[in-house]
Amino acid sequence: MAELNTTARRIIEAPNNLADLVTLMPDGSPQVTPLWVDHDGAHVIVNTAQGRQKTRNMQRDPRVALCIVNSDNTQNYVQVRGKVVEVVEGGPAWEHFKTLVAKYRPGDDLSQRQPDLSRVMVRILPEHVQVYGE
Amino acid sequence: MAELNTTARRIIEAPNNLADLVTLMPDGSPQVTPLWVDHDGAHVIVNTAQGRQKTRNMQRDPRVALCIVNSDNTQNYVQVRGKVVEVVEGGPAWEHFKTLVAKYRPGDDLSQRQPDLSRVMVRILPEHVQVYGE
């Protein structure tokens, strides 16, 4: 595994930086989508929903890549290549989604909302990390 | 092939939007990097340099994907899956690079600079285009 250094963590933690997540289609060609991102120190964590193309792709092939650009300075970015090591569904994935809403859309109050049990939390182990513009 | 509609073109043309370009490593795993982007109406065009990982990847496997997010509204983005159909090196690639500098860094004057003949212009035919937040 590869380490998420201080700069990588800072870019991931900033509430205005999206990740572009790459997954592999059934034929091996790549697919890329922007989404909210998080980390737990060792893993990059994303949250998606059941039935989506990227979710199906990660359930079939764990190889992924991410790029997270510092929106305040686009020369400063982190590239990650790694593997999906955990897929969490249901209540815990909804709880994690709420932490992402609090980070990216602090105005939204989901506390009274019905849990969206289609949420899927995905933990990615970085195998290759490169930080540019440190 | 798939069409780059008006919204897709507008996102690509804006001088503050980078593309995340995905290429495939020799083992089939994905690699993703941010870079400047352009189009000619039918193709998405990027400019890189010889010897870089993404250049080697595209020369070996033409399957790529791009995601370009509107930096003024991150809910508005275009996803492209497609194939490299042309790789141009040398002088013409340097000329194209200069148009990207004029777009993204209008203050930089490269007219007096020695041409960087390691530049590589890559034309990508979109096979799948999705625009979100139109």
C-alpha cells in the first residue's frame, strides 16, 4: 500500500474538492465520474448508490484510480491508483453519506430524512499515490 | 461515435476547466491525470509529452475516458468514453500546445520560445458522451 501524505489528506479534506473516480467497464475500458470523497487516514472513501455503473464496475473489478485537484490551485493535485477493499451497504453507508453531506453541503439537514438504504460506501486501498505541487 | 453537444462544448471551451484523462496501464488498471483540453467539434483533443505514462498508455491501448467539470458549477459536467484516433508529434503538436497556453494562461508568451518538440497532440473520438446538469 501507499501512504496518503499530509498534502494528499489536505486536498481530500477540503470541502470544495471533488474526486474523479475511475472504474473499469466489463470490457476493460475505463469510466470516470466526479464524486464526493473522504479518507480514514489509510484509505480513500467514496459513497455511491446501488445500481449505478461505477458501483457495478467496482463490485466486478476492484481496480480503480482517483484524481483529486485542489480547486484553489489546479497545479496541486493528488493521483491515486488502488483497489476496492471494502463495500459497505445499508445503514452504515447512509451514515457515511450524511458525513459527506455535512462536509460538502453543510446547509442540508438530512437528520429528519428517511435513510436512503441504497447508499454504498466504498473503501479504497491506495497502492500508488502521487502528489503534485506540494 | 457520439456527439459533443452545445453544453459539452461549452464546458470544454471554458478556460478554467481541466479534463481528467483516464488511460490504461499495461496490466489494464486505470491511471488518471488532469490536463488541458480542447475540441474540434467532433473530437476531444489533449496535448501531452513523449515519455509520460499517459502517452505510453495511449500509444499502447487507445481506450480512454475523460471527465470535465464546470468549475463554476460542479453539478455540471461532461463524461466521455472514447478512442484515440490520431497522435500528432513535433511541430504541429507544439503549435497546438501554444493554442492551449493561449486559452489557459493567456499571460504566457511562447512566441519567442524554442519549440518543445516532445509535445504530443492526441485526438480522441467520443463513443459515449453524457452531460449532467444541462
